[in-house]
Amino acid sequence: MSFWEYLGNRHQQLLTDAYQHASAVFQCMVVATVLGVLIGVVTYRSGWAGALATTATSTILTVPALAMIGLLIPVVGLGVPPTVTALTLYGLLPVVRNSIVGLRGVDPALVDAARGIGMSRPMRLARVELPLAWPPILTGVRVATQMLMGIAAIAAYASGPGLGNEIFRGIASLGSENALNQVLAGTLGIIVLALLFDAAYVLVGRLTIPRGIRA
């Protein structure tokens, strides 16, 4: 069976796997973004706290994805819980690091001006610092999303959702007629999803970042 025939016969299952893959990555990135920005807000003013946050989230990335999921299985079980936990943890570093860099890069004169017109600390953060730090934060989100697209495939090891199931089925049946088709379909599906997500982030950037800041 050719690859195109395989896609025609399995398109319904592949679309379901692709939706589950995209949904898992998107939801985990939402959580990782919220947590990462909060960590950045709490730690960016202190040199040692920012370094500690960056080091801690960097350490998570040194753990191989397969080992991470394997360690989570006895704690949270199989399926969605280890997938969500692992992806969220892996997505933290780019967001935390870029949040700290972005917030530290805000011009102090602008913050002083906002203080001078009577803005409180939360108002300065919400209306001045975070909007100006948004471009590097968005870049961190884009990097994390691309990274999670590949890592999410490993979730199939723990009966997680997504296109990794197609890849693992192909690897498990190497030598069979459709083994290569399965691996190729899963891999290309992940690449297409990654490109679609990145295009969406470019659009978000154009809609949310003022032209002057982009320039």
C-alpha cells in the first residue's frame, strides 16, 4: 500500500490523533505560559531568584522525556495525566527565561514615569511592564510550543493521546507492510501541526504587538 493510499484509508483516525495532539499541546502551553509568566513576575527583580528560577526549569529539560513520563506513571497513572504534567513542566523554561529577560529589559524611565502619575505597582506591571515585555514572552511561547510538539509524541509510551501512537505502532511493527507509512504519517502530522501553530503565533504577534515595538 502506498503512503497516499494509507492516508486515504486511515484519514479519520489520523485526524482524531492530530486533534488530540494539538489539543494536548495547546492546553499544556496555556498552563505553562500562565505559570511561567507568574514565576517571571515574582523573580525578575532579584538576580538570585531569577537565576534560581531559570536553573530549576533548565534542570527539568535535562531529564529525558521517556524517563520523565516513566517516573510519572507510578504517581499519576497512564494516559492523559502524565502527558499533561510532563508537557507543562517541559514548557516552562522558555517562558520563564523570556519573561525575566523581557521584564528586565523594560526601560526604567517608563516605569518611573508611570509611578510619577500615580500608578500602583500592580497597575505598572499590568499596563506598562508586561505589555512591553510581551514580544520576548511570545517568542518564548513559540519556542516552547515547537519543542512540546515533538515531546508530545513520547506520550504514546504512557497510552497518552496524539500522533505518537501512530509512530509507536509503526516502530512496534517494523517489517510489516504499513510500518513505514505509520511512522511517516505520524511524523509529518506533527510537522504540519508545528507549522500551523507557529503561523498562528505570528498572527497573534501582529495583532497584539504594536508596530512601533515590533520595529
